[in-house]
Amino acid sequence: MPLAEVRAEVRRLLRDMHENVVVDVMVVATELVSNAYHHAAPPRRARILCLPEREVVRVEVDDGTPGRFPQLGRMGFLGRRQRGLLLVNGLAQVWGHNRFPDLKTVWADVSSVR
């Protein structure tokens, strides 16, 4: 799925939420989907879940590489990559991954309260 479509779908799904929440979820979704395409095998699938009882929007991205786990990069001037999870880490309340036999899901919970 092209990243522009990911962002458009987030905007459509969260149209009634505060703009800051929408932007934060767009950034998180873009980074997680981008990581799946750059570092993992198909199949790839993204989900946006509104969890009002927890006051979060959860972004989930599945990929077909269950043995390769996300790692925080580091900020620097020379490398253009490896900063996506730092953005996710800064915007999400919590993030992580779940491993299954044939895939993994990387997820992040973004506060829906502003």
C-alpha cells in the first residue's frame, strides 16, 4: 500500500478526532508501514483501531518476517534512515511487537485525547 494511501485512510478513519491526533497517527502509521516494506517480507497489512475505552488509537502492521524485530535507531546527520522508530517512540504512549508462527505484528498506541 503506498504511503499516501495510508495517510489518506488514517485521515478518513479519524476525521472526527483532533487534528493533532490525526497527524500523530499518520506519522506513526507511515513509519510502521515503511519499515515493513523496507525490512520485512510480504504479506503486509496495516490496521487502525480506535480503542475508546483506553483512549488510544492503535496502529498495527503485520509482515511475513516473524524472526526480525524492530529496533530503535539513533538520530544523526549522515544517515537518512533508522529514525522512524524514534519518531514512533516519541509519539506513541507505548509500542511493541507480537510474534506469531508465520508473521509478526508491530503496533503502537497513540493517545486519542488532546
